[in-house]
Amino acid sequence: MPKIATRVSQLTGEGALAVFARAKELEKKGRSIIHLELGEPDFHPAAPVVDAVRAAVANGRDRYVATRGIAELRSAIGEYLKRTRKLDVAAEQVLVAPGCKMALSLAMMALIEPGDEVLYPDPGFPIYPSFTRGLDAKPVPYALCEKNRFQPDLSEIASKITPKTRMLIFNSPNNPTGTVFTAGTIAGIAELARKHDLWVVSDEVYARILFGGEYLSIWALPGMAERTVVIDGFSKSFAMTGWRLGYAVAQKHVIDALDMLVLNTFTCTAEFSQWAAIEALKDETNAVPAMVEEYRRRRDLFVSRLNQIAGFRCQPPDGAFYAWVNIEDTGKSAEQVQSILLEEVGVAGIAGAAFGAEGKNYLRFSLVSAAHQLEEALDRIQRATMHWRAAVAR
């Protein structure tokens, strides 16, 4: 029998999906499960966005379109980034893709050669190292440690740069820690990229979900627009996960390379969803600020109560919608705690090793459920502590 290409064996999945599958099995058996494993907002797109997609379909906007996205959306993205991040981005520097993951994959395919080394955050989005291996390149982790408030150690990054290093990836706010990289950290990464002539992929999918301050994109720093690819999209900030809409921002010659990959793969992103995305970017109902304020309330509720439960500690995240929870004081492994919470009290979270070796003593909870469900989850977690409370007391 013909064999599957070896590159597929280098890929790994996402731990959240495995936990979700088990949680759904338990639900089929009649169990009550509170889902805190997936990074999917419980919000839905604002009414004008839904109206816009209906109108687009009704008006026959369901045809093949430009491989890099309709001009109107690419221009709107440039205006949006100017308004929200003070970036100067022309329409020709934008490519629209069916999801951020696809935009990220296109950028990595266009810029990484076999044998290259790629620096990525640990803990971090598991697709970074997975797809790097799939391209026959070498993923090289740099640590985000609790003692540093999950900011990267620039000296560690510098020590891991070799002549084979081609790219540095980061995302801020970070998934899973919720950390927003400081201006000093961003400047330090930029300095290293310029010094060593690196590509930088800045995953900014959570850029609008901040609980304080203004977002600083590395693209805006001197000499960085020419070597940076910004990845962003509509899933998180606009609660449009199933719409599959993302985009890459880069210099035109990079976008041209991504466009050639589009031409050879999926041809184009659905036209009607692109017209609706223009409406989302306007956010005339202020749905995004309202959603972020709700996430702030959930963060404050969840973290404050969780820190009172034996065996857990959690630094309040600066952005995104995750709680990154240290469980080492339980005396159990993160996998054991994950299993106890899911199987015995019906709370689905993810053992942190799914995000890298640095996550071995952590669980990630997504704060994507209503406040009353989070309250119930916390009550259930409290009940589960019977499995380790005596050990914590000693």
C-alpha cells in the first residue's frame, strides 16, 4: 500500500480538541459539563455583521474573487489597523485567508526553508512548532516563566539564535498565559531581529482583547515593517470563529509570495463573508468594547475566587480570555488534575503541557462561559480539592 508522506507524522494536534471530544462523550452519557477548554467566544457577531452577510448572499456576492481578497476589505483592514494600532498599512500589503491558522501557515511556507530554525514561545500556540516540523525545519522554544510574569527572557532568546535561525514567532496577548508583552520586550525582540536579520511573525489575533493600555505592534517600530508579518483575524475580537476569516499583513513582495500559495491551494476566501467582515471592522454598535469589558469581569471573578481554592494560583491575565493556573501545590500532575476536574466534577480545562514543556505544572481555562457558569465551575473545582486538600494543608 502507498505510504503517507512523512511530513504528516511531524504534525501534532491541539490538546483542547482532545479534551473537548472526551467532554462531549461524557455529555452523551448524561453528564453535566462546563466547557472551559476551547478558545471560542460565547458571543456571536453583532447584528449588522449578520445583516451584511445576508445581504451579500442575496445580492449574489458568492463568486470567485481576487486570490488575495476583495479590494474593499483589504483597504478596510488597513484603515482598521491605523485606527486601532496606529499602523500605516496599504491594501497591497494585506492578504485575506480562511482563518488565522491558514494565514500563519502561508507565511511560514513562504519564508521558511528546510533546515531553518524557528524560535517560538513556550508555552504557546501548539501549531507554531507543529507546522515548523511539517516544513522540515527545527522549532526552538524560548520560555515564558511565571517568575518573569511570563515575559520572555531576551538574553535566553539571544543565546538560542544561530546562523540557521530564520524566524521568530510570538503572540501578544499570549495564548495560553494572557500576557501582554511590555514595550521593552517588544523593542528587545525588534533589536534582535534587526541584528540577526530575522523574519518576525507577530500573531496579533488577541490584540483587541486588552484589559489596560494601548496595543503596541512590533510592525510600528523602526526597521520592522520590512521584516514582520502580522497575523490577525475575526475569530476572537469579533466572535466570528466559524466564519473562518483571517489575514496577513506584510510587505508587498511577501504578500505576492503568499498569493502564489493561495493560487495553488484554496483559490480565494468566500466573497460573502468578506463583505460582512467590512461591517465587523466598523463596529458601529461598539460590540468589541462591550465584549472585552465582559471578559474583564469574568477574569476578575474567576481569578480572585480561584486563588482562594487550595492548590491553585493564577496571575491575572493582561489580555485574551484565558486563565493560566499553576497547580503544583496540589501535589498532583496537571494531567491528573485535568482528569479529576473533567471526570468527577464536570469541568473541562486543558493540562498545560499541550502548550509546551513549560506548561507541565499548569492548567488553562478559557473564560468563554457566562458568569453564572464560571461560578458553578468554581464551586465544582472547590469540591474536587478533596483529592489533595490534606496534602496542601501539610
